[in-house]
Amino acid sequence: MDQEENLSIQVDEIEALSAIYPDEWKIEDEAFRTFSATITEHNRTATLLITLPAEYPATSPPFYLLTAPWMKEQDRDEIYNQLEQIYLDHAGESILHLWIEKLRELLQVVNLTEHEVHETVPLGKEDIPKKFRVLENEDSEQECPPITSAVPFTERKSTFQGHVATVTNTTQVKLVLAKLYENRKIAQATHNIYAYRIYNEQTKMWLQDCDDDGETHAGGRLMHLLQILDVKNVIVVVSRWFGGILLGGDRFKLINNAAREALELGTYIASSGGDDVTKKKSKKRLVPYRIVPLHHWFATVTRRFSVVVPLQHPMFFFAFSFID
């Protein structure tokens, strides 16, 4: 099945879902093929954000994110398991209707009291997610590295804040995460996404990992950001407090922006437009200029030099400028 067939099946499926769920199904970003299904049961609302890759339904499942800040972690994991099992049972088929109905069914049985919905209680040690704890058998003599946190910013009611620290081993990674989680506000964020890169000078090998914390694919994008910025021995954490408005693909840009701000504040990369104070080696980069008619071109001043590459049409060319 080629991509055209996949697209045709997707179009038919979206039209059917729009008819079946006129109030619950919404198009978030048509260009990115991102949609949402908002289900309310027993005064509890959960939103399933779905992005359809070009390979769906033939060879790839939809990308998805469940937004339900009130939900316990174990209930969220159960829903993820059920959705993934549906895909495995119906590989190659349209499954969005099955996903929506399964989410509705699971929301009807999730155990949650009014006390848990409306009241915030102080966090104890047992409340910190296991992945954020420092294991008792690890080196307890190590201290948590200093953490730099950027100023939070808000976009369409969602708030983002980046945090960075220098780390040279995984114990320090866990210490940083645990320290951040001691802050109740950060602990109550909808997502705490992180990525880290550590370079071992002796083995000449990289140690790196990331975590989405429920924001599907966000951890991988943070990792990609650290790779293209060529920073090392650093962990970056982005806290997001969901404000009720789905941001679609824009959320990844905002998460990366929060990470960049923290990296700039910690001087891991150069501040935009500021002094070249950086822990990243500067590299030459290729800056494309727009294609213009030849008779409109005039000499422009560049820091180094320009390269002109002729195109097929005699009246047009493409120019690049190499700058530091």
C-alpha cells in the first residue's frame, strides 16, 4: 500500500469520525494531520491528541498524546497499553474509532475521588516518580549539581520553563531530576521532559537518554536539539503546565525554545545576538538566500564570501553565503 492509498484511507476515516463525533472530534492542524478527541465521562475530561504519519494505517500506528492532568500515572499507563494492544490486534486497519471508544470505556472505570481532583497535598518521598529517584545503592556521597532555571513563559495558556545542569554521570542525572521534583510546582507540571548527553573522555563514547513524560516525541526532539547544538555533559529539563488549549505541532517549538533559553542562561550556547560566550565550538553554517531574478541582483556585503549556483532557468540563480 503506497502513501496515496494511505492518505485516501485517512481522509475517509477523518470524515467518518467528524460525522460520528461532531462535538468531540476536532481538527487541530490539517497541515501536520493532527486531530484531537475530547471525551468527558463522570465530569472527567481527557483529550487524545493524534497525529497521522504518512505510513498509517499500512505500516505505522498514529502518534498520540493523552492529556488528562488529573489522571494517576498507573491509569495513564493502562490506557496506553490498551491503545497499543488495539493497534497490534488490528495492524494495517483504521483504528481511531476503536481508540476513542476504548478511551471512553476506560474513563468510566478510572477510580478518582473528588478529593484527588480538587485538593493538592504536599509531596512525600513516595510520591516522587521512581525514575526521578536516586537509588539507595548508588553513590550517596555525590552532591546535586547546581541547576539553572530560565524564566517561565506562557503561550496560549500553557506555561513552559527550562532547567539545565552540568552532569558527568547518571547518578548526577537522577540527583538533578529528584531535586527539581522536590519543588511542588515543578512536580505538578503536566510534563517534565528531559534529555541529557554525557561524553566519556576515556572511552570516547557518548552516554545519552531522554524521556517524554507523556508528551509523545518531545524527549527525542530535545535530544536532537542537544545534538545539533553539540553540547555535552548537560541535562536539560522542560516543564510544561497545560492550560487547556491544544497547541498541535507548535508545542515542540515552544519546548525547544524553553530549552534554548535555559541553555543560553547557563552559557552552554551563545546567547542570541549576544557575546560569543559558549561551551559549543562555533561552526560555519550555510545560510540560504531566496531565489531572485538575475537582473534584480546586486552585490551584498557578507562576512566571508558568496557562492552562486546557476539553476536551469537562465534568469535565475541560487546564492549561499558562508558566515561564521
